[in-house]
Amino acid sequence: PIRAPTLARGQYTAPTVVAEGAFSFEADLLSEGWCSGRFFEDRPLRLLLRQRLATCDSDSAPVPQVLSLFTESLGVFCASTGVPTICG
């Protein structure tokens, strides 16, 4: 069975701020309903998206659209860049 996150040692004061360049968001890592480790696992994917979206900044490039089904942080990141994003 899936259990709610627990603190193994020390104290935790929510929220945790995840900052990457100009993009930052807050997450309560002990909240139920999501896998808190995904915010850190998705860092390489957000870097890849940042690099790919930077190549779409010209007027002649089509505007990308993003469907984010499995991770909150990727959809939020894409929406923060102005890319039309659907999170499901």
C-alpha cells in the first residue's frame, strides 16, 4: 500500500522552494497525493525542455504545445514559459 510521506530525521518546514534559473516553484514534500521525489527527478527533463523551447523563440518557428500527463513540475514549467499546456 502507498503511505503518506514521513520525515526520517530532523525537522521539515514546508514549503520547499525549487529554483532553477528564473523558474521557481514551491512544494510541500510531505503532502499526500504526489510523489515528492519527482520534482528532483524531473530536473534533467526541465533542462532539456528549456533548451528545446529556446530554439522555438524565432518568429518563423511554430509554437509548441505540451500535454503533461504524468508530472506536475514539467507542465508548470512549460506553462511558465508561455507554451500552451494541458495538464491531466
